[in-house]
Amino acid sequence: MSKTTIAFIFGGIVFVVCSIIIYWAIKKITKFYQKKYRPKIATSFKCFDGHIVRSKGELVIDNHLHRLGIDHEYENTIKVRGNSIKYDWYLPKSKTYIEYWGFHGKDYMKRKEEKLVLYRKGKLNLISIEDIMLKDIYSNLEKELNKFIKLKKISQEKKHCPNCGTELDHRF
């Protein structure tokens, strides 16, 4: 074997070994950054009635529907004029849909407009809950529900501290 052939083979081995080391280093760095930036918050929440929802806003709404004694279905898909809509809640007794618009962004807003058009074309009862309405969600939701349902008055329950469970006085 000539010196050129040996140098060529040795160079190939060095190239393969270096490639493996670089690949391993890139995998380690990628894995480190994926672990570092994983969300450390809950991405699903369990409601009183057992539904698993995707946000705290949906949790509050679903729990209030349960508290009001309103039968409701969470997240399913319907067809309206050949297009699929994945709704947030459906109230079967009043044939009403509830959508919670809790996100923002170009793609989300485009889908929101598409869904609103489909609800109008299908002449479906729709209650739209905007994120700002969470500020006083109980009053706002009840006001919207009263457009389609006759609500029973809920007796004012005693309020308790969410942390320690002690009863709160009239200030809360």
C-alpha cells in the first residue's frame, strides 16, 4: 500500500470519528435546551364535573355551568354546511353553543372569524365569551345565558378561602 492510500484511509477514519463526535455534541445541546425551556405550568385542568379543559378560563366557565345546574358537553365537533367546527361547549336543552375566545394571534383570529361565519350561516345559537369578560365572568356568563335559558337563582353560598378553607366575611 502506498503512503497516499494509507493517508486517505486514515483521513476517512478521522472524518467519521469527528462526524460522530459533532453529532453527539449537537444531540446533547439540543436535549439540554429542550429540557430547559419546557413549560412548567399546567396545560390541562380538571373541572368539578370531570371535564378536562385546556385553560383556567375554560375551567372557570365549565365550573360555573356545573354550579348553575346546566347540562353541557365539552369539546366536540359538528358539521355546518360541510365544514367542521370544534366547539367549546354545547348546551343540549337550549341547543346553544358557547365559545371561549381566550387566545390571540393571527392564525387564531382567522379561525375565530371562520367559526363565527359558520355559526351565523348555520343559524346556531352562540354565546361568545371574550377573555376580557373573565374579569366578572359569573355576571357576564349569566347575562349571556339568560338570552337563551331561564336561569334559576342560586342561593348565595358562604365564601371560603381557597388556601386554608376558613369562612370569609362580608368583605369578600
